[in-house]
Amino acid sequence: MELIESMPFEANAAIWGALLGSSRVHGDVKLGIKAAEMLLVLEPEKSGTLVILANIYASAGMWSEVASMRRLMKDSMAKKEPEYLDEVGANMCFALDNHLASENTFVP
């Protein structure tokens, strides 16, 4: 956060998105929450923010927060964007028409 606060300009969605992603990689829940809050202000239509925040909570074992994020996504009718990719173990998973599919799934 020191870097963000010391920048000579206002942080934009790209900067907050990078922080959210790095928070997920490094397991920094507190920074992830702050980055997600800022992204939801700047880009409320982007459902990926909630998905990544739910993943941060899941990685930290914060299951009640995961459930809250999923309820929020369902209530707001948020959908995963088709380009969302996530590596799960050795398999690649992706969202296709709001359904989770694996690399071995046949898509007509």
C-alpha cells in the first residue's frame, strides 16, 4: 500500500487489478480486500473482481466469506467472463457460457 499511496497520480483499475491478482498469488487477504473494494468502485460491472476475491478467501480457508461472495455474485446476477482462466491442479478450467468446463470437455 505504501507504493500506491506514494504515487504522484491516482491508482487506476489496472493498478488495483494487478494488486488483486498479486494478492491472490501471495495469499495477502487484507490487500486483496482493499484492491477488490477499489476495483468495485472503479469497475462495478466486472464480475471477475468478486471471483478473484472469493478465490483469495478460499485459499485462506475463509469459507463463510467465500459463501458471502457467491451469494453476492448470485444476487447481482454476476457471471464469469468467458476469458476467465484458472489453473486447478494439473487441469486447466475455464468458464464457457457461465458453465465451468475442463480442457477435456467436448464443446460442440
